[in-house]
Amino acid sequence: MLESLQYLIGGFSLATTMQNLAYCLIGAIVGTLIGVLPGLGPIAGIALLIPATFGLNPTSALIMLAGIYYGAMYGGSTTSILLNVPGETASVITCIDGYQMAQQGRAGPALAICAIGSFIGGTLSILGLTFLAPPLAEAALAFGPAEFFSLMVFGFVVLSNVTGTSLLKALMMAVVGLILGTIGLDPVTGNERFTFGSTYLLGGIEFVAVAIGIFGIGEILVNAAKPAKLLEQRVLVPRFRELYPSLQDLKRSIGAILRGTGVGFGVGLVPGPAPVIATLNSTGALEMQSNGTMFLQVYAPPYYFFTGPYVMKDFEHYMRVWDGPLGQAARAQLEQKGNLKYLGTVYRGLRQMTTKKPVYTPADVYGLKLRLPNVPTWMAVWKAMDADPIAVPLPDLYNALKTGRAEASEGDLPQIASFKLDEVQSHLIITNHLVQTGGMLIHKPFFDKLSKADQDLIVKAGKEAEAWANNKIKTGEAAILVDLQRKGRQVVIPDAESFRAKAMPAVDGLFKTQWSVTTWAEVLAQ
Amino acid sequence: MKASDATGGFVLLFFGGITAALSLRMPIGTFRAAGTGLFPLCLGVLLMALASIFLLTLRVQALSQSQRNAGSREAPESHRQMLLFLGAIILSTLLLDPLGYPLSALVLLVALLRILGVTQWRMNLLISSVTTGVAYLVFVHWLKIPLPMGWLGR
């Protein structure tokens, strides 16, 4: 506690210099302007304005970005109150009361109360988080599927109490919302649901789009249906005094603000709807997982070189290293730090590159806007090869390539085929730059509680699943390659050694700074 | 029975039916090992059940009151205006890819202002052009948001 207080005082002394307060003010103003624009929330605002902070020192830059974040959060409520169009997801609820107040000529007090409420809620939440972060983080991580389900049920119970006169209508609308929420990729199986072949729908329907449709377009259509005279009558001209809230307004609001602070603080702690699987598996909320290699990055980061670009020669080389002393050490660290017992390795294919032009040598990737997942080590290697890496979430990849936001992508062949990237890319470059694998892991305390017979059965099933999956993916990889060629995509086999040589300084650098348990030369020697 | 409520009830009944029918094309699985289609199938059936109860309630209410409540009706002119508005929005969405953002936004604004009663073409074009220009500068130039440019971008 005392330590937290010292850090907090130190932070305040840095943050409250005139210079940093000025940057915060600029950030908040620009953030508010961004937040007013429908569809652009705080995260998008920060992403767009990061370049504006490049010239600043790190502290001022972070303070300015915080200003942008909070400004954008508040900006979203401005259009909710004035136009019934939410600027971003969090301000949808503001439409309900705020717009009603605006229609009564009380937009000024509504905007002021919103700002005061945001300030009180934000400040108290940050103070609470500063002092209570470690125990609250443990509680938040214990939030598993059963708790999420309970929270959803609680949401529906609350919904039934705030829906006016007809419970039946509210329930029907809730079910329609849930149906719309199922559009996109099924989070459990990865299969498509109601996408009708459209890649735009793979990522689902954004909540902001639905909210703007319901509130914004709904409001426009309602007004369009009214005679012009009726609309003119609704323009109210308040006096200046009426633009800020009265003491009575504040007295009535303070209870709701404090209630909102408590609820918002609790809900904000819960991990998002796509929690990190590795963490859930580590805490026992998930008993088993079979996905990528994120568990290494989270619980054994010095061993994440297994999935570093150009580190491994091929899958056989990968398995030799994984079955050797380095792999054993990685598995030991996973058990010790992540409570995870490793059961098997699934080969997912070699990662290749897709482009709109042929790539033969490293010079051809100069300035190429290459889409990568948000993995810092991968970005570092491609940046060192003079490409221009851009982090785009997988469901948005197709559109990013189509609109030109990204010019090239990299991934394993099943990914290239399942996301139909061949429709927006003309060339497949066989770079073989990364051996993509997935791990099967089980929560170790859960495994240890099982009988010896059950443990043996799980280990045996893991080995069988590994052999079956590896065979299936290797066969499928060849079939995908033939299919892509049949569709007329140009397959280019570049000079692999020159690519490896170009990547060498960056990969060597990563072995020195991030993966210091070994060297690249030692890995290649196995 | 209120006509708008009844229409809404039938639309939701139909929507639930379509959802359930499309879900049946996906793997359903079991409740212990749910397939992709199980959750939407349950939701589709639930929506149909709720919509049926809603329609029945409306029918019972209508019979007990033994009088038909026509509900509030908009003037035919207002309905026409609303439909034109909706049509303009749908049309501009369809034109977004071939015409690009600047031109389709301009077409949409000209149409909307015309529907709203701005009859002077000069004033209409001035407001539409300035608004489109500002939106283009903010979104495309300043915020670098990739929007389709249509044949203007070629």
C-alpha cells in the first residue's frame, strides 16, 4: 500500500507540470473531436493519433494519449445527447436519458453532468485500481465461462426491469440482438455462421454499426416522417444560465454517478469477451487448450524463438529442437510458471507470403505494407528486412488487402485458403519463413488430480491426435497449393537464403535481448 | 389489435423461422458437445415462441376490447418521405463501391436535402458539396481512413 502511494505521488509530481498538463489538454480536445465522429472510439482515436506523439518524450506522449483516450470517451456522448447518434459503444446508454433532456432544451446540463460523472467515475476507478490492482486482478482472472454466463443472465434480469411497459417486446429484441451477435466466426469451432460467403461478415457486425443504425438512422427516419412545421416547433432556445446544471441537478445526479462508478469499476475489471486462452488455461478456468503458441510468449518468453521468423529450417528441425534440451526446458518453465502440462504438437503449416506482385529477393519487400499479427518479435524481424509491417486483426485482413491498407500478408496455407485471400492477392511467395505449430496443453493441477489410468489415457490420446492432425494438415497443405495454382495464382519460389541472410542481424539481436537462453547458431546446429 | 405491433410480431416470427431454418444447415451437435448451429437454432426457436405469444396476446386483447384499434397512422405524405429517405440511404450504400465515397456521399446528400424540402438546386448543391468536401478532408485526408474511391481513385 505504502509503495503504491509513493508511486502515485511520484506519478502526480511528473504529470502535473505545466508542460504535461498542456499536452493533456491538447490530447483531450483532439480526442473529443475524434470521439464526436460516429464509429471512431478511443482506441481508434489513439491508433490514428499515435504519430502526433512521436516527437515527445515518453511521459508526455503517454499523458497526451491518455488525454486523447478520455477525450474520445467523452466526445462519444456529445452526439448521443445532441443527435441521438452514439459516437462509440460506451455512449449508447447516454442516448436514452441524454437525448430526452436535449429535446426538453436541457442539452447543456446533460453534457455537463456527463462530463462531471465521467470525471468522478474515472478518477475513483483509477485510484481504486492503483491500490487494489493485485487482489482484484486475481479475482478478475478467476472469471471463467460459468461466471460470464451468470453475468449475461444477470444482464437479462436487469434488462427485464428497464424496458418500460412490455417485457415480451424487450425479450424479443434481446433475442434478435443475440441472433445478430452470432453472425461471423463461431468462437468455439471457428466455423462461419450466417456470413453468406461475405468476408465482411466474418468478424461479425460491429456494435457501433448496430447502435448507429438503431439510434441514428431511426431518429432520422422518425424526423423524416414528421411534417416540417412540427420539427421547427421543437427548436428550443435556452438562456445562458440554463446551459449548466443547477445545484438540484447535481444533487439528483450524484447518487447515480456513484452507483455507476461502482458498477463500472467492477465490470471494467472483468477480462473482455475474448480472454487470453493461455491465461484461462493456466488458472484452471479452461482445463485443456489446443491452439497456437501464445502460451510460450506468456509463460516462457525466452523460448518463444520456436515461432520466430527464419529461426527454424522446417518442421523436422523444429521437432528435433522441441524434443531436445531446449524444448524440455521450455516445457519445465510452462509447468512451473503457467501450471500447464504439454501434451502434443500440431503442425499447422509453413508460413508463406501473399502479394500483388512477384517477390524474388529481399529488395522486393522494400516498403511493402505487410500485414502481420500483433507479435512484436515478428514485426521487428520484418521491419529489419525493410518491409513496412502493419498489425491488422485476422478477421479484417481480407478487407485490409482489398482496400490497400495492407499490400501483402503472411500466413500458413490453410489460413490463406480459408480467408479467401487469393481473391485479393495475385501471388503466393513460398518463403517458408516460419514453422507454424499449435500446442495441446492441460491444466497441470487438474491433470495431477486424475488417476494414473486416466492420465495415461490422456497422454496416449494426445499423441494419437498429434499424429492424426499432422498427417491431415500435411496432406491438406499440398491440396491447397494445387488449388491455388488451378485458380491462376502465381506461385513464386524466391531465393530463401538471401531472405534468411537479410533477417540474420534482427534474429540474432532477438536471441541476445529476448531469447537469451540460447543462440541462433546453437538452434541451427541441432 | 394495433396494426404496427401485429406487423412487427409477424416480421419477428418470420425472422425467427429463417434463423432456425438456416441454423439447421450447420452442424448442430448435442447440448454436451454443441455444434456451430445449436445456439442460433435455439435462439430462432425462442424468437418464434416469443413472437407467437406476443401475437396471441394482441389477438386476445383485441377480442376482449371488441373494438379494433387502428393505431396511430402517419400521413401518407410522411410515409412517402420516410420511404424515399430509406431508399436514398440504401441506394447510396449500393453505389459506394462503384462510385466511391465522395460521389456517393454527394448523391446521398443531394437526395436527402431534396426530400427534406430544399427545392433550390443551387442551395442544395452548395450545402451538399461543402458537407461532402469537409467529410472527405476529415476522414480520408486527416484521419487516413481507407474509403472506396471508385473511378475517382483510378
